[in-house]
Amino acid sequence: MNVLVTGATGFVGSHLCRGLLQRGYRVVGLSRSGRTENLEGVLGHERFQMLRVDLRDADAVRNLMEGRDIVACFHLAAQLPQREDSEEPFLSYDTNAGGTLNLLRAAHLGGVDRFIHASSIDVYTEPPAYLPVDEKHSVGASTVYGFGKLAAELWCRSFSWAMNVVVLRYSIVYGRGQERSRAVSRFAEQALHGRAMTLYGDGTQSNDFVHVSDVVEANLLALEREKPGTYNIGSGEEASVMDLATRIVRLAGSQAEPALTGEASNRPFRFALDISKARERLGYSPRSLEEGLFEHMAELKGEMSLHELSCPTP
């Protein structure tokens, strides 16, 4: 089976490409940037092809579907917020909403049967009206990024008559290859190097943190179970930022101390995700936060050891 993965060079997209190849699928990866550092072990694979296409170019997107016999499309490409870029709101919406529409139309015209869209908890109103947040919770994004994701979901819904469409609302994803500015990666790096762990807000704000391998599994289940609909994808556990930092310090075996920076958090409230619908309909069964963090810290420690071995002290 031929499948398309947009955002293939990104954090989650690159992990998904590996998971699909391991399952025996033929994968066409799509990227706007052309950066391939996350695709170690994927480039050169006999069942993988990499293409560079901007989803805002409707003609290019339509042309890439021709003659490829794509059965399923995983749409993970997105423009993430760049606060310092004055053009970002336009680029973000054009990519996340307009690009999704271009892809949906091309997928429909190309005979694609299944469309799995990566959305986000950013589509929910903030702060949440109740906890844990299920898929029936009110939506109403407060950021340009969230608004673009919400608009993309609406476009997906409008094509559900033509394709088997699944929308996956990711919580906070962590794992190997994540940007260091993200909380888990930042805390892990600081703890492993014995530096003060910088926490925004008062440390009581909370969220759902999910390992990237569980997100990959959710995508594979969405493909293979063929259960259309919208699903929350997380660990199903609520963890405060302070609790997250404390766990990482313990798993790192570090003497680092969590330290409040005095800077405001961009999500200064509690958040917990209800994943029961994904459990029941997709058979989704993520690992616990403790298990996921243990695996992540073990990977990072292994990478540090290899680096130290390859860079001996002169």
C-alpha cells in the first residue's frame, strides 16, 4: 500500500515514516523545507521516496498525486508559531488551513481512500470548562496556530463524505528529535547537565504529555482500524510542570533543582485530556507518563554516552 506523509521531515512525521516502513508500507514523504536530519535510517530505504512541495501551491499538490496510487494520506505538515516573525500569522493560516484544503482536494481527485489529519489541543477553548477535556468540549482557538488547525478540521469534515477522514488532536508530544525549546526536552537537557531547570509560571499549570511512539501508534491504528471521527491523543494523565520537572530530575539521577523564572506561562491553567474514545474505538493504549519519560531519558543518556566516547578529552 502506498501512503503519503506530509511534514515527513518534522519531529512526529519522521517517526511516523519509520513506523510505516516497519509495518511494510511504501511511503512518499513530503516536505517544504527539504531538511532531512530527522530522517536518519529512512532516506535511501527502498520503500521510501522524498518530495519537496509547498502545500500552499495547489497545482503542485495536485500533480504529486498523479500516477502514485496513494491509498492513504497522513497530514502532519504545519507552520508552527514564530513570535518574532511579523509575517507568521499569514504564513501559519495559509499553510495550516489553506494547505490542508489543497491537500484534501488533491487527495479526493487522486482517489485517496483514507485521510488522517494531525490536529492539536490548541483548538479547545482556554482555560478548559471542565476536566478531563473530551472531544465534545467547546472549541474556539485563542491563537493563530490554533485557529488554523481548527479551520483545517472543518475542511476535513467537509470532505468526510468522500474519504474516510480521521482527525487526531495531539496533546504535548515529546521524544527523540524534539525541539530543545519544548518543556520535556529543555528539562531533560538541563537535568542531564546539572543545570537549573527553568520553569515558567508558578509550576502548578498542568498538561498531558505523550511519548512520540504512542502518537505514531495512534496514526497506525487510525489507518488500519478505519474508524472515522475525531480523537484526543495523549497519555490520559495530567501532570503539573513542577511534577514533570521533578520526575525528570529523578530519572536523570541529577542534582539539578527546578527554578521559577518569574516569566509568565503561555498556558497558565490546568489541562487534562480524556482519551477514552480513542481507547474504545481505535484500541489506543499509550504507556504511562512514567514509562514514557523513562524510555526518553534512557535514549538521551545513551546518546550522551556515545558522544562522550566519540569526543575523548584531549
